Amino acid sequence: MDQVLMRDLEKIVGETSVRTDEETLKVFRSSRGAVPEAVVRVGSTEDAAAVVRLANKRRTPFILADQMGPVARSEDSSGSSFALDFSMMNKVREMRFTDLFMTTEPGATLADLDFALRPAHFFFPPEPTAGRSSTIGRVVLVNPVHPGAEKYGSFRDYVLSVEAVTPSGEAVKLGAKTLKNSSGLQIERFLSGSGGLLGIPTWITLAVKPSPRSTLLFTAVFDSVSDGMSAARGIGSSPVVPSSLELLDIGWAELCGQPLESGQLALHVELSGHPEAVMSEADVVARICRATSASRVERTRDRRLIGERRSQRRFHQMFRVGEGTLFQSFTLPASAGDEMLRSIAEMCGDGGQVFGTLAFSVFGSLLFSVAARSTNHAGAEEGMSAIARRALSSGGYLTPPEWRTGPVWDRRCGMTIPGDRLSAGLKEALDPVSVLNAGGMSM
């Protein structure tokens, strides 16, 4: 890194908060693109604003990060000189349960929120597939769809107000500590899901909910994909609104090291709420699964066991299977789910390759996570490309590997995916020097 820039950054945040050692930088090694030359840790809104103003003055692009690494991974981050790490800003500032909100800094994790809320019997419902170690700043900037979105809404729905540093280095306050505050643009919600292209949140006020009195996990195993999908559709069209409805096939279970005892597809339905309502909904789910030829049906109300099983099947566990595992994420209309699941299952076994699928249902769509491992890496890549093309031809949407506003060549499906011209224009207007999240615009 340029030594003058290094000294200027150290004047703002202190010498110990500008790190260039290998131990600190190694967290970025798994990301695509170049590794930043330094990590700059900020501890306040004032520090973050000063760093952004310096970046603008020096025309030096940077990326946003927390203890897990870059918030948005880009295929082209070669222009970034440093990473701005907000994980030191990790305090829970305020909790007002009568008003159903809490205020936290972006470096606090979802687990930190759980710890603060649990004694008062409140909780923050969204559950990212990356787990409760995710920071609030990360989930707000990414706004990932999560398995409980149909019952509890998206992360964006919980953002009431934000203090943020704009790309020019100005600290602004957006929104209010009420659900309804404006009929205008509600920029605080717009910031959620921006991937860090438009601003850096330095504190966030989030809506919270009373904890459900009862939770139940219902599991059904099916001997065919079609029977399992029929059950999922039946539950989706019933009055039951699950906390999550997930399907995993025999390949996913094998890759996770948790093989199914029998059958080809497992359906996991989590229910939460008042105990009597939960038991009534569980009876409805049981009737639907038995009517669609489930070979095995079981239920548990053990919260510890429910949490363990959730962790075993969720996507973040796949990172433990080792090198050579390919991943693909996409969204598909539920009506196309049968054919997609069958086509993925047919790829297993050919040339020693294993393809596995975990999908969850939200608002009539299926959100797929597909993993593949094979001794023939080229064959697995070819299979993933075929899956991507099939998803697009079936009306699906590929989850982009990076945040961008311009068109991008997607090597997974061998085609150019168009960008969003309006978002590109907004980005250019707010960040003309393009310092925030270098490489996130396009490839």
C-alpha cells in the first residue's frame, strides 16, 4: 500500500487498526479477485466517515468487510487498496420492547442479538443460511432471502432506521423508530440489499418480535421426488404458514455426511407460535404427507434437537465438505421444481459425481442451493452449467456471485446477464469516484 495513504489512515483510526499482516489478510484468500493490501478497522461513525472522505480525496476504491471477510464478493476487486472492516462496531445500543425495536451497531452478530433478547422473551426472526455468526451489517447490506421469509418477512422488512456514511463521506440518518414514517422513498430500506454499493451503515434500528411459545419440527421422508413435491405444494396451499419448509435430496444428505436412512427426498417443516395452533398445524401437515405416500413421518418439540437438525441441513454446513465442491444458487417457480429435482438426481453416480439439492419454499417459489463433488471436476462444472441453463429456461433467476449493476458474463451458464441501468445511474450519481465496493459494478 502507498505509504502516504497508510499514514493518513493511521492518523484517523490509529496505528493498531490498520493491519497488513498475513494473519489478518488471510480471511480474504478464499474470495474471488485480488486480496486487499490492508484491513482498516473503524470503531465509530466519525472514523468511517473520515476514511471514506480520504478515499474520495485520494480516489482510492475499497471494499466493505467484517470478521467473515468481504461483504460482497466480486469477480473484479483488483482496484481495491484496502478493506474497511466494521466488525469492531459491535455494541447493542438500545432495546425498547414496548415499542418492539432495538438499535445495534453493524458489527454485532445475530448471536449477540439472541443473547440480548432472550431474557426478555423476544427474538429477531430472520435466519440466514450462513448462521447466527453473521453480522447485522452483513445481513442488512446483503438482504438474503431466508427459509422463514414467508412467515416472518425478509431482513429488509425489519429495518426501521439507519445511520449511514454515504459514498462522499457524509453521515446521514434515515428512517425513524416506527414502522410507518414516510410515504416517500424510504432510503433506509433501499440501502438494505445494496451490497454496500451505496453506503455504510454505522447503526441500525431493527424491529423485534415476542418469542413463539412453542416450536415443532415435522419431518417426512418420501420414496420419490414427485411425492415429496406434492406434499410441499399441498402444505403451501393449506392454511398452514410454516416457519420454514425445506426439501433436501439424498445427494445433499450424502454431501453433508448425514445420509437419509431411506427414501429419495426429505421434507422438513418447522412450525412456531401458540402451542395449540402449532399442534393443530402439525396435524394438517401430517395428513397431507400421509396422503402423498410419505414412507416415514416424525415430529419433535425439542428445541435443542430442532436447532441441531437445522444446522445439519443448512447451506453453511456444506463449506465443511472440503475442496472441490461446486455450488450454485437460484430461484425457480414451484411448478418447475419436480423436473429440476429429478434432473439433478439423474446426474448422480455418473463418473463418481454427487449432486445434492437443498431447497426451501417462499411465496410460491423454490430457492435452490445445489452442490456437486466429483473426481471429474470438468464433468461437475459441465453439469452445473446445464443446471443453470435449465433454471433460466424454466423462468428462474440465478443468484449472482457478486453485487453488480452492470451486465456480467456468467461462466456458469455461458451467457451475459443484463444489468440494471437505473441502479447503475444511481450508483454513478451517489458515488462518481466509485470508491465503495470496488469491482461490484460489473465484470
